[in-house]
Amino acid sequence: MKLYKNHSMKEHSNMKIGGTAKEFIEIENKNELLDVLKEKENRFIIGNGTNTLIFDGELDTTFISLKAIDYIDDKGEGIVEVGAGLDFSDLIDYMAEKNYTGLENLAGIPGSVGGLVFMNGGAHGTEIFDKIISVEIVDENNELRKIEKENLKFSYRVTEIKEKKWVVVSATFKFENGYLSEVVEKYKLKRSENHPLNEPNLGSTFKNPEGYFSARLIIEAGLQGKKVGGAQISMVHPNFVVNKGDAKFKDIIDIIEEVKAGVKNKTGIQLEEEIIIVRN
Ligand SMILES: Cc1cc2nc3c(=O)[nH]c(=O)nc-3n(C[C@H](O)[C@H](O)[C@H](O)COP(=O)(O)OP(=O)(O)OC[C@H]3O[C@@H](n4cnc5c(N)ncnc54)[C@H](O)[C@@H]3O)c2cc1C
């Protein structure tokens, strides 16, 4: 385990905003995780930080990283247990190597496996839970438990794990054979064309309300390109907020609130954040 005091969080969020955390702990194995979770109450599990906006002042929080829990344990017959800290892109590479299919539509999502499982991340009609058979979590009683998928509640960008603030330690997938490299290439290319990948961002800021696309609602409300301080509603993808270089935490919060108010005013629809916000 590695512990850093007064740790800068700026590089731990893909928005490149973040203040000084009281502590930052890199966990190296499951037992360490159980010990740390027992001890630290004001804590936040940080994955790749691709969906998390972090307050830019002093943070009285212990951030816990599971990046080192990044194993891949292939149990045969397409059953693969993966550590929560693994980069999702490494899982896609592994699928290519083993000719496994099932999650190609998600290629290019920059999160960790734990982050994707936490919120049932997905894209193009596929969600990570489509291929999961069980997850290993630490629950509210600090117990390490394996839960079969059928005993877990999850839906669009929501899971019981998120609702109960459990920690994802690993996920077990069941893949069929027949990796679709052309699907991976197609969606990676699409992302490079349709997402503002050269500016700090957190992906989709708002969930899509049922029957609508947030991006379309933002355009209809005339908000694409809107700026608040160093934050802007992306010209490339209106559901993305980008940091133009010097954005403050407050700029991002203010632009989110303005978009919610503008869309509500114009369409009557209440947008809800998909991104996770860490305040003090
Ligand atoms: C350019 C871009 C494109 C994106 N495209 C998509 C997309 O198509 N589909 C999609 O669903 N998302 C997308 N995202 C958002 C993001 O990549 C996903 O939500 C991803 O799942 C977040 O993973 P992370 O490791 O970065 O999580 P973080 O941002 O580090 O954390 C997000 C949340 O997950 C929790 N968390 C992380 N790891 C664990 C764990 N082990 N146990 C418990 N909780 C944990 C954190 O506490 C936090 O609440 C995109 C983001 C970007 C920047």
C-alpha cells in the first residue's frame, strides 16, 4: 500500500481540475482494501477519473485507488475474472487476443472496469452488465462478497452497487468466441470524430432522459458553445462540458446549472447529471 498526504488531485480527474486531498492511498491487494475501508470513513474510490469532477480546494477526503488490482484471471470456457483497477481498454485488448466477443460496442470508453461496473456504463446499445455473470464487492458491513448477476439490481447507468456505495473489487465475465475487430475500429473512429478528445472532459455530462437525447435538448435550448469562465459546452458534442484550459470547479458547476435551467425552461425536461461530483 502506498499513502500520500496532501496529494494533488488535478491529474486524477479527466477534467484536469482538482484540489489537495488529505490522503491518497494506492491499494495493492484485497486485504489491504478491507483494512483501509474499515479505517477511513470519509473516503472516495477513484478509478480513472473519467467521469468524476473534483472540487479544487482543500479536500478532507481519503481517495482510494484500486489501479493495482488489475489482474485478468482466465478460468476457461470464456469465463474471465478481472480486477476492478484494470483499464477497460486492456480488457478489450485481451478480448482481441483471446478472440472473445460481447463488449466491442464499448471500445474507446476510457474508464476502469470498476468505474464501468459501478454505474453499468455502456454505449451503442450494450452495457457492461450484458456480459457480467458475477461481481465481487465490499459491502456496507465491510464484507467481501461475490454476488451473482441475477441477485443484483441494475438498470441504465444505475446499480445497487452505486446506490449502496459498495466497492467493486472484481467482475467476472462470460464471453463467446468471435471478436469483432471491425466494430472496435468503427466505434473508436466514431469517438475520435464525435468527441472532443483533445480537451479535458468527463464524457456525457447528463443522462439521457427517457425518450430523449440530452445533446439534442441542449442544442434545442440554444446552449451549444455556451461559456462560463473556462468551461464550455462543447462545439463537438453538446452533452460534453470541456475545460478550455483554466476552468475552475465553480465554472463547471455553474455551466451545468445553467444548462439544466435552460433546458427545463425551453423543453420542460429536467436533466440529471451522469457525472459524479466530489465536493468537500
Ligand atoms: C471521452 C469520454 C467518453 C466516454 N464515453 C462513455 C460512454 O460511451 N459510456 C459510458 O458509460 N461512459 C462514458 N464515459 C464516462 C466514463 O468513462 C465511464 O463512466 C467510466 O465507467 C468511468 O470509469 P472511471 O474508472 O474513470 O471512474 P471514475 O471517474 O474514477 O469514478 C466514477 C464513479 O465510479 C466510482 N468507482 C470507480 N471505481 C470504483 C470501484 N472499484 N468501486 C466502486 N466505485 C468505483 C467512483 O467512486 C465514482 O463514483 C466517457 C468519458 C469520457 C472522458
